[in-house]
Amino acid sequence: MTSLLDVRELRVTYRTGGGDVPAVRGVDLALDPGDTLGLAGESGSGKSTVALALLRLLPATADITGAVLLEGEDVLGMRWGRLRAVRWAGASIVFQGAMHSLNPVRRIGDQIAEPMTVHGTVPAKDVPVRVEALLEQVGLPPSRARDYPHQLSGGQRQRVMIAMALACGPRLIVADEATTALDVMIQAQILALLRRLVAEHDIGMLMISHDLSVLAATCDRVAIMYAGRIVEQGPAREVVHEPAHPYAGALSAAFPRIGDPASRLAPRGLPGDPPDPADPPTGCVFRPRCAVAEDVCSTVDPPLWPVDPDERGNSVRQAACVHVGHARPSAGPGDGPASVPPPATAPTEERRP
């Protein structure tokens, strides 16, 4: 079965005056209808670059290679006319900070109506009714269609952004830090709304956040990014609560847990900074900050290995670390440097994180 979204070996390099900067280094993702995938990592890990690359919203200074298949059609190879038709109608993005995305001098209803009018997805006479229905769907009274953005609260503006994202009935929604600027009560309401919309409309959602607790509560699966690549992916609760990669573990430990006084009183952080993408360290890029790094980590940049694979080597969870399962390096006396063998069997059941 064809996935709704199938990202293969995505690489993004920015051309700058100081040289090329690789921001995304070989990312693979898959997402099915009715599925929610979370993408987490520190600032600068490449999350938003991935989101913008999905619909070719990156600047002209970005070189993109790989494939972004939306219902089997490669977005990266689309002509501009086809790409214009796919944006909003095939896939849409909810950005962080609705006040910066909404036009301050246009009424809310007009802004929700615009993509429907441009794409012709709704007859002109039915557009006002559709706008009212979308506002009700996101929990706002239809009368707010006459308001300007500054007349709405932050949570209400974010709901308007979600209504706009749903206006043309897309199959995929990308939520890029959509709740970061909201207080916890409004954030919980928006997250509940997104979960309900995914279930009701059988759409796929890629949710990007630095907050693992948000992704664990909202997403079916989570992928962890570090220095432009995915270092762990799998079922959300397993990745968050039983991380296999040291970086995923550090992210999880950075958030105090309710009912755990030790984590509340002494939350663990992660020393150091992410590497310079233009000058990454040799071997595993996480090695300089890793508490369990070994000599082999300075020479080997491990691929995603199956975590707890079955007898055929299949696993719904993978991590890019030499300490994972059968990928654990070993070297006996006189054997020379430790080496990492190739994976026993790559996951074959589905191309899913």
C-alpha cells in the first residue's frame, strides 16, 4: 500500500557565503492516513527544514535531493503549476506564531476563504457557509469571521490557522511548533483538537516540536532528530519512556515527570551544544556530548539499527547507536579496533518509523 507521505533520503544543503551547510542529512519518514508522527529535537536539528522541504518552501539557496512522495507523487519533481495545486489542497502547514502568519488588515473569514477561492475547491456561493463550518469545527463561533487577528487571543488565532489548513480538505497537515507559544491550558485544547481532526477526517499529521511530552501525548510514533538526521524512531511511548539512543534519553530526562520528585527537583540537562553543521565531528555526531561514547564512536557513524528485532530482524523501532542490540561493537584481546557489523536484516514489514 502506498503511504500518504513517503520521504526517502532527504538531504538539504544551504549555500552560504562561508560555504555549504548541510542541514538535513538523509532523512527517511513514512506516514499513513489517520496516523500522527512526531518529529523532535533541539533547535537547529533540522526539524523545520524538513517541514519546509516537504512543500518546497525553502529559499532558493537551499539544494534539496532525495524524494518526497505525497500519495506516490514526488513533490520535489513537480512543475510549479502542479505544486501550486498541491499546496493547501494536498498538504498544508500550521506555522508557529499565528500572528506572524495572518494578515493583520484582513478579516479572519476572508483569510480562511482565500485558499478555497484560489483552488476552487468550494463553489463561490458556498464559501461563506464553509467558513462558518470550519470555525465551528475548531471551536470558534462563526461570528468571529468578521474579526481581525488582533481581536483574537493567541489560542483563537492558532485555531484560525488550523481552520485555514483544513479549508481545502488536504490529506496531510504539517504542524510546525503549532502550540509552542501557547499557555498549557490552551495548548492542551489545541492538541485535543488536532487529535480529533486526524481521527475524524482520516488525514495524516506530521507534528514538529522540541517538547517530547507534547509528542508523547499526541502522536502514534516519534522520530528524534540530531544534527540533521534521525537517530531514533518508533512508537511514541517507547521512544519517550524507554529511549534506546543516548540523545533521545537526554531529551526525555530534561523534562520533569509528574509523580517523580527526583526528576522534578533535579532535572537532567545535556551539556555542550549541537555540532556546527558545516564542520561535524568524525564518526557519530553525538559523540562529543555522549556519556557512553567509546573509541569506536569516533570512527563509525552508525545507521538506524533495529531495536529488539524479531527472529527475522524486523522491528518497529530503530536507533542509530552502536550500543543498540546486536549492533553492539566488540573486540577481544588482540583483535584490533572494535568494528560494527552491518545490520542483520533491515526492517521489511513497512517503511515506517
